[in-house]
Amino acid sequence: MTNNLNADPAELAKFSELAHRWWDLDSEFRPLHEINPLRLDWIDGISPIAGQRALDVGCGGGILADAMARKGADVLGIDLADKALKVAQLHALEAGTRGVKYREVSVEALAAEQPGSFDVVTCMEMLEHVPQPASVVQACAALVKPGGWVFFSTIHRNFKAFMLAIVGAEYVLGMLPRGTHEYQKLIRPSELAAYCRSAGLELRQTKGLQHNPVTRRYWLNDDTSVNYMFATQRPAASL
């Protein structure tokens, strides 16, 4: 791993250690499985993905990438955690999922290699784990075709998010391993919007992701104070 790679070795090691648990529905990744249908339906409702070429950036064990392929998309999932990618590949083989491939490559390197190649780009729960999130946003913008869509999800940086997403989810409820998120790496919606504007992406829709820890019910609404998602679009006239 080169020193200028936009990745935190500690973050990669953290997720690699848990790689074998990606598809265990009772593991630390259970919340990702539970919110996946909501995220997928939201993406598909904005940009129907059947027959589209889709890229999932920071795909991990392939939860979203696999689901998009089952919706009929031609999907490439990329990550730098090699153990998680091996789990994703194995799951695709075992589940018989067609239309999904995985590759160990940075989003910046792929952007240099295949600019303007994808109809849909997703980058979910990844920006808060890299040293330079703006670089990831820029690369995602370069990878999508003019008129194509880029979807992001991350966590707000404020006191409410600290109490719910870190203290509550990691230390009180044990929904996530302790240390999954670092407060200073969380991203305010205004900051992500600025990254998108700088990359030439137009913000079309925002959504908040809400959770009831007692009923384990998740739903989408307009409250972006903790977990939130952006739907952005590269203008059709973009160079």
C-alpha cells in the first residue's frame, strides 16, 4: 500500500478482521442488511437500475452490490479490503448471483482508468472512513456518465449523531463494534454538499435514515440530523 493512497490502513484492517461475518445476519453487519432494502428501493426509485452499469464504491462484503445485481444491474464492486472482497466473491458464487464482479482498486485509480463509464455510482457508509472524502466524491463524479446518478450515505457530525450513532449504537446497544466510527471523521451535510458542488455534481434529493432500537425498525424521512443520504446527478451537458 502506497503512502498516498486515500485509505486508512487501520480502517482496512478493522473491516478485514470482520470479513468472515459480512453475511452473518446476526453479526455486526446486521444493520447493513436491515437497511439495505430501504437504500436499494430509494436508489431504484430515482434511477431504475435494471439494465444499467453500476459501481459500488467501498462495497465491503457486497451487500448492496449483490442486491443491485439481483435487480438486473451490471455491477462492479470495488474496495481495498481484500478479505472482504473475497467474501463478496464467495457469496456471489454460493448464491448464484449473476451480473456482479469485484475488484481491489481505489476509486481514484478506477476514475483515471474508466472515466464516464457508469450509469449509477453508489458510495454508502464509506466517506467517513477515508482520510480525504472530497477525493472520493471527485472520483465518483468522474466515473459516472453525463446525466448519470451518484448516491452517497454517511453520518452527520453533531452532538445528536455522536450520542446516537457512536455512544448509543456502539457502546450502549452494541449494534456496531466499538470504534467503528470516529467523531472527527463524520461529515456534515453542508460539507458533503460542498464536495459535490466542487466535483460538478448537482444535489437532487436528500433523505434521512431513522431507526427505532426497540422495534429494530428503519425508515426514511427528511431528518438528516444523524444518518443521511444524497442523490446527486452529473449534468447531461457536463464535459
